[in-house]
Amino acid sequence: MEAVGSPKDAKAVIAKMKEIGADDKLFGKGPIRADGRALHDVYLVQVKKPEESKYPYDYYKILATIPANEAFRPLKDGGCPLVK
């Protein structure tokens, strides 16, 4: 909204979001497609045994990272009416 100047112009805000992409604290940076889906890597994790944890909230071990372009259905296969 800051880049557009007004939160009241929803179409401009959405267009700007698609232009600059997402920057989420949980998933990190990634593009926003024409259908509105924010893309990010997806992780396969395993819960650690208590003795494997080294600090507070150290619960998971990443087993695999699935790249964003493989983790989500391709845009062409989605059938979204927003995509022409």
C-alpha cells in the first residue's frame, strides 16, 4: 500500500504486489502469480527427538526442500478465470 500511495485503490495494490512479490516471515521471498498465488519453497520436515534439539523451538529437521516451481500446480493447469 505504501508503494501505491493509497489502500483504497485495491486494483493498484494487487498489481503492485504481483510486481514486487511477497516477503513473508515464515516462507520468505517469492513471486505472486497472475492467479494471486504466492509461491515459495516447501519443506519436508521431521520432528526431532528431544536429545537432538540444541535450543528452544529447535523441533524440526529439514529432510528435503521442494522448489516453488515444483511445489505448486502450474499456472496453465489451474483454470483460474483471472488468468487469460
